[in-house]
Amino acid sequence: MVNLPRLIEKFWTAFPERFLPPDLKDAETLRHAHLIMGITLVGGFFSICFALYYLMIGHLVGAITIFSSCFVFMVFPFIYLKKGRPDQAALLFIFTMMTMFCWLSLVEGGVKGHAVAWLAVMPFFNQLLILDRRRALVLSGLVVVLVMYLSSLGIWNLELPVLYPKEKHGWVTLIGYTGLAVFMYALGFIAEHFRREVVSQRDGAEGKLKEAVAELTRLNLEKNEFLRIVAHDLNNPLTVINGYAEIISSYEKVSDAEIKDYVHEISVSSKRMREIIRNVLDVNAIESGKYPLKMNKISLKPIFKSCLHTYETAMTRKSQILHAELEDVEAVTDAGALSQILDNLVSNAVKYGPIGAHLRINLFEQEGNYCFDVFNEGRGFSPEDHALLFSPFAKLSTRPTGGESSVGLGLSITLKIVEGMGGQITCESALGQGALFRVTIPKGI
């Protein structure tokens, strides 16, 4: 069984877009142009079929009329469309069709033929194709007058000639009205197709708009949270620095040992402020796409040793035991970015590891990648924590074990840097079982 809608859709989708100017981007203008092309093509198909039938029955005047009209509305509207003028294309199509049906009505007996019925549906075409409501109304009124005139000839006992064989009148009428019904169905299908397309595009645009609004809302909340946290975290070390500076200013009342302790606290607070500022700058660089990566062939083991040496004092303070297994690995990578990734992970391992905990750092090669594990015996993360682990400013139930502070940006920055280097980072953790972070990055060799 022939599926007419599917056939029409296949015919339409195969029609090339090259008949439209490339700079035609407006959605409504495109819809209008597509609708004109669709109706013109279907109208041309039906016209050719009728013209061939008229040739078969010897109706030469009708065949010539349809062929010539078909040539006009199958060629010139597309010229206007190519120029980006769909309104003129629609008007030319409408005028050509009206003229054709009026002439056919005059040579096929007026209301005795089917051409008047085709002329009577032209107001529908006008409203569908002509966007200027005033023009559409004027042309529709003209069609109504023409139909009234042709229909009233019988009142005055005036008969119009029939230029095809009278014995074919029944077949001409049958084919004419059947063609009209099928054509109107095809027209409705085309109009509905483009209506659904517009609705789909509108729904898609609305969906994207809602997503954009939601994303902007999220970013605004994230920005506000970011400013709140940064202001809070900068205030604490500034308060410490200011307090100890005021104490030291009264030097005669403070011993050298106390001054040394105060200077140490000032140093710790200033390092804390530097860490916050560095995180802020890193977030800005990453989100603006300006985080620089300088790829060079390097040995990775010295970078790991340097980082672990940095945290020896912190680990000693918490009586933590380090187990490091570092293979001699070479890779084409960014030494600075790798140092920052490692620094964030080792810092968290020390920070969240309890007193006396074992920390494990492994560096190894695997399937063309260099990999490293950072494990601590801390509290671990709950499933809820795990879902938020790499989110900026995430509030996790797991807290530092030595009263250390946390901005909440380290793992978020780490994830973005790792992904920027073409790698991935995973975390295996459960409450009470510690946390294992594994980073895998292509060696590039």
C-alpha cells in the first residue's frame, strides 16, 4: 500500500537547499520560503499530470494553458527565492494559479467543469502564502468576485464553451475533483509539516533558553558563594597577621622566642592567603581557556620527590607514615601542571589523613599512559560526598583532621587541569576506608 505522506516527505527532504540564498537565516522567512517551495513543487506535479491527461483526450487548449502556467510558477518563483524575496515568489505563484484557473473555467464550461472549484480554494492559498494580510485580503476578495461571476452565468442563461470532447466530461470531472481532494490533502500535509517544524524549533529554543537561564543562575550563585568563601578565608589570615603585627610592634614587651613564633604564624597565614589567591587565579585562567600548558619531555620522578619533600614537615607534625613507590617514568607533559595536580592531591591526603595514618603514593606506566595513585587512611567519602567531590565549593561531610582550612576549589581545579592534559581522574572511597585518587594522563611519547 502506498504511503502518500511518506512519499511526499521523501520528495521534499530530497529537495536541495541551494535554491535559497546562504544568508537567509531568519527562521520565519525560511519557513515561508520552504512552504512556497513545497506547494510549488506539489502544484507543478499535479499540473503536469493534468496537462498530460488533457493531451491524451485531445484538450490542447487546456494542456497548453497548464504547461505554460506550470513553466511560469515552477521557474520564476525560485528565481525570486534565490534572491531572498519570498513575498514576490508567493505573489507570482498566486497570480499564475488564479489566471490559469480563470482561463480553464472559461474554456471548460464554467461551473460545469472542475476549474471553478480549484479557483474557489485560492483564498486558502492566499492566507497561507501571502504574509501581507492586506494583500491576501484583496486577492481573496478578487477570487470571490470571479467565482460569483462564473457561478451566476447560469442565472442569465449564459453558457461557456467546453473545448474538450463532451464524452470525456465525466472522466474530466472525476479526475478534476479527485485531484483537487488529493492536492488539498498534500497541501494540508505540507502546511502541518512546517507547523510542526516551527513548533519543534520553538520548543528547542525555549529549552535552550531555560537551560541557559538555569546555567546563568547557577553561575551567579556559584560566584556569590565564591566571593563569600574567599572573603571569609582571606579575613582569617589577615586577622592573624594584623594581630601578631600589633603584638610585635610593642617589641619591648615581647621576647625573641615569642617573636619567632609570631613570625612563623604570620608566615603560615600569608602562605594561606597566597594559596587562596592562586586558586582564584587558576579558576579564572581555566574557565577563560587561558590556562597555559607547556609540553616538554621530562622525567617525572624528581617532580614527585620534590612535592613529597614539601609536605614532610606537615606529615611529621601529624605522625603520618609515607609509602612511596616511584618508577622512572618519562613523558611529554607540563611539569607545572603536573606539580599542581600532585600538590593538590598530596595536600588533601595529608589534610584529611588522621594522626598516625599511612599515606601511599605510587607512580607507574600503563598502556601508553603515566599513572599515579594518592591514598590516605582518612574517613573516606560517603556516596553523597562522592557525587559532589569535584564540584567547586562543595560542602562535604568529611573534614580536615588537624583543623586545617579548605577553600573547596582544589579538586575542581585538579579535575579541569587533568582533563586539559587529556587525562582522567577517579576516586575510590567508602566511609571508614580512606580514599584512593588515581590520575591517568597520556605519556605523549
